[in-house]
Amino acid sequence: SIEIKSGNNLPEGLPFSTYYYLNTLNCSKNEEQIFSTFRDSTKRNIKKAVREGVSIEISHSPESVKEFTRMNCITRKEHGLPPQPASFFKKIHEHIIEKDLGIVILASHNKKTIAGAIFFHFGKKAIYKYGASDLTYQHLRANNLIMWEAIRWYSKNGYQSFCFGRTAPSNKGLLQFKRGWGTEENCVRYYKYDLRNNSFITDSDRTHNKIFKKMPISLLKIIGSLLYKQMG
């Protein structure tokens, strides 16, 4: 099969395999102007994280990538997915972050890492690529503060746009989160063409997620190392 991502220019009426929402923020304005576009609840959550003593570290170090990798295993299990192998994030550090094409942001509370994110940038564009957090500390709103500090960093360093990445329409909570940042939202369709049957097809099988949620992280790491190229 051939998969066409962002195939929005294809003729209307073709069946698409799936679709996502893409939320992008204009970060070329000053800090006060950007903050003013956020939803009231987003502003409150940022202020709460600061008030609760959540601290932020922006880093390019291999140690920060290693710590994010640990957090990512916890988050992927919660989502019913095997984690990307540690070697995957090592290569991201080697070829992207160390080349000044990305940053790692970690959030801590009482010296314990509770959330983290990896961002990529190129030219004048930045994108939120990977996120992880410990749900035990969700009430501290560390993810809101991470996102705000990333937006501030990119705005101060002259970037024009900040993409929050794609979101599946079924992920209502994440979509609601991204809509709270004054973003522009677009629908991106993915098409899959079956070369054997000469037709566009749809596929939306996610039954494996429930199985992965019940597995221990140690086993998920092995599965991720073996299958990540195929499963994403």
C-alpha cells in the first residue's frame, strides 16, 4: 500500500484511512500578547504550576533525554502502546538535539521529575514532538508550565510558529488542551491506497492498545525495541 499524509488536495469524496487535527500557534508576537490569547483555564493552570513550586529545566544534555525516556515508558503504557526503544531517543539527541535542532524540557517538584517534553525546530518553525508525565502529579499542571516555557523560549529566539502536533479526534482531552492555547486548527486527512486492489482503503484497528495496557513496562520495552518501526 501507499500512504499519503496531509492529502488535503486530493479530490473530494475519496475514502481516507484516518484524520487528525493540527493546532498551530503564532509565536511571533511578544510574550504578553501571546499569553492574552490563551483560554482562562489555561492561564490558571500555568499560574497554579508556578504557585505549587513546579520548576522547569530547558536542556540539550544526554542526561535530560535519558530522564525523558524513563518518563516516556510510563506514559506509553498508560496509552496502551509499547515505548520507543532507548536507542531511538539516543539517536534523536545525537542527530537533532545536539545539533541545536531541538530542546528537552523537564518539570520537577521537590526535586522529582514529574513531566517532560521534546521539541524540534527548523528555520522559523517549532513543533511539540513528544510528551510524558506522571499522572500522580497531574493536579500540579506541570504540562501546562512546560508548554508555556517552550512557547516563551521559541518566541524569544525569533521563531514564527509553534505547532502542537497532530491529535486524533477520539482524544478529546488532548484536543481540548491544545485548543486552550489560542491556536489555529486544521484537519489533516491520511489516505491509504491498496496497490493490489487498486483502491483507497480505511483501517482503524486499535484492539492492541487494551492488551498493551495490561503488560509490565519491562515487557513493553522489549516489544517496543522489536516492533517500533512497524507500529510507530
